[in-house]
Amino acid sequence: MNEFINFLKITGIDFEENVDGKKLCSFRVGGSVRVLVRPKTAKQLAALYEYLNENEIKNILLGRGTNIVISDGGFDGAAVSLSELSSVDIDINDENCIIAGAGASMANLALFACENGLSGLEFAHGIPGSVGGGVYMNAGAYGGEISQVLKSCLVFDKSRGTLFVVENSKCDFSYRHSVFMDNKHLAVAFATFELNDGDPDEIKAKMDEYKAKRVASQPLEYPSAGSTFKRPEGHFAGKLIEDAGLKGYTIGGAQVSEKHAGFVINRGGATAEDIKDLVAHIQKKVKEKFDVSLECEIEFVE
Ligand SMILES: Cc1cc2nc3c(=O)[nH]c(=O)nc-3n(C[C@H](O)[C@H](O)[C@H](O)COP(=O)(O)OP(=O)(O)OC[C@H]3O[C@@H](n4cnc5c(N)ncnc54)[C@H](O)[C@@H]3O)c2cc1C
């Protein structure tokens, strides 16, 4: 690792050592991450991955950490954050399009669209992740999802160090799924969204309406990763969990939210292990009772 640190210093790539995992994920759990790296340019990104690949250094790509849990033992490798690629701007070739860096927050993207009278991203305002993370998992809410508004993205191939454009039709989008989930060597660097003209006041009103719905139904006062499970076909995960009698069920500091059973929350002092155990318990009970397999949406980083 010392040689890697020297490489980062020489190349001028921003980094931090031994970062508390609790600061990197919305669940506020996890051990220390050995190095957090924040490349600013495509050149730095290419140099970084060339080094990581050649030296076989374990690495993960981080968005805003709102759908991951870092293990209690921490991560003894490099967590690459694209937070420096966070520009959001109108596409000079098409004023109905916005180009956003992978590290921009979905909230900022939605607000920028609203300010510019562009409609289509209202659903994204309350999703706390990054643009890259949103494209990766085809994030969605209230009937909207990324696949409906993404035109294309500029993708970085970590194994080859190349950048290329992937059109929406090639993203293999489906419910909470994209081509990037099956091709972990690809990182979304920028995304272009194609939107419709709209009235900023109406867009704002829609965003406020969605926000009020979230506040009323979700346990936003506790750390979590949002909905813990994907929606199983023909069911709602929260309803199945509630009907299995698991509302409020607690393991250590992790609890099935009493407000919304679809959320596992950190009631205080939860560990990554508590969350993992609770997820496994819920899956077992729901399977036993309803013969439905719940697929966990959260990714556990070991
Ligand atoms: C309170 C709360 C509410 C939520 N509500 C919703 C909701 O309504 N709808 C919804 O869909 N989700 C929701 N989520 C979950 C989460 O915000 C989304 O899944 C979001 O898209 C994750 O983005 P992220 O940047 O945090 O990704 P991270 O958690 O950092 O990473 C998740 C995965 O994405 C990959 N990834 C991140 N950036 C890139 C990139 N640039 N290129 C390729 N892969 C990348 C990572 O490697 C990792 O595998 C909610 C979460 C919370 C905490």
C-alpha cells in the first residue's frame, strides 16, 4: 500500500487514508477503508486503474454510499469515489438535455432540471444517491426511473482505460437493473438526460409532493439504505415483512422500521453484521410464510 500512496502523491490524485466507513455509507456502519481515492479527470482515472490493475489492488467504486454497507472489518483496498466528477450542465448541442457527472447528487440534478424548466426528473429529487449510482441500479420512485430519461452515458472501462458512449438502448435497463451491474469493469463517468419542457413551478410542486410522501411514509430520521429489498413480482416487500410479524424486529442495533417494514434501519449502534443477520432473518421468515424469495437491494462490501 505504501507504494500505492507514493503513486497517488506523484500523480497528484486526491486521496485520504484510513477513512471511517461510517462516513462513507448512509447506514453509518462499517470499519475503516484503507484508502479513499478521488480522481478529478479522465487522465487520472485511467492512470489510477492502470496502477490498481497492474498491482492487483482490491478496489471498489463508490457513489454516495446510499445502497451499500461496508463490513465491520473494513475494506483493505482502494475505494474510488467519483465525487469530483459532479458538474451538472445543459448540453450545448441540445437545450433539452442535461449532462451530469457521475458524482453529482440526484437531488442536485433534479433541482437543476427544475430551475431550467426541464421536466422528467421530479422522481429523482428524493433519491439520496449519485447520478452514477442511479444509472447503475436504474433508480426510481413514484412511477419514474432513470431508464425513462437517460439518453446515453459516457462510460469508463476500468480494465482497458478507455472511454466510450453507451446509448440507453444498450443499457439493458429493467426494474432496478442495468448492464453495469453485470459488467463491474464499467464505470459511468457522465450521463446525458433527455427531458421535456416544463413549468418550473409545476416541477417544484411535484417534487414537493413526492418529498411530503417520503417524509410521511419513510423512516428518514434513521440511517438506512432505503428499501432493503427489491419489489418481488406480484407483492410489496414491506407488506410481506409486516404480515410475517417482523415490524420492529431487532437484531443488535438493526431494526425492521416500525414506520415502514420495507426499511431496515440503524436504531443506533448497529453493525454491518447486525444488518446482514437481520436481512437473512427477514428472507428466511418471508420464504417460510409466503414462499416468496426477497432479493436484497443493498450491496455488502467485504
Ligand atoms: C433514505 C433513502 C431513500 C432511498 N430511496 C430510493 C428510491 O426511492 N429509489 C431508489 O431506486 N433507490 C433509493 N434509495 C437507494 C439509493 O439511494 C439508490 O440505490 C442510489 O441509486 C444509490 O446510489 P449511490 O451513489 O449511493 O451508490 P452507492 O451506494 O455508492 O453504490 C451502489 C452501487 O452502485 C455502483 N456505482 C456507484 N457509482 C457508479 C458509477 N459511476 N458507475 C458504475 N457503478 C457505480 C457501486 O459500485 C455500487 O455497486 C434510497 C436510499 C436511502 C438511504
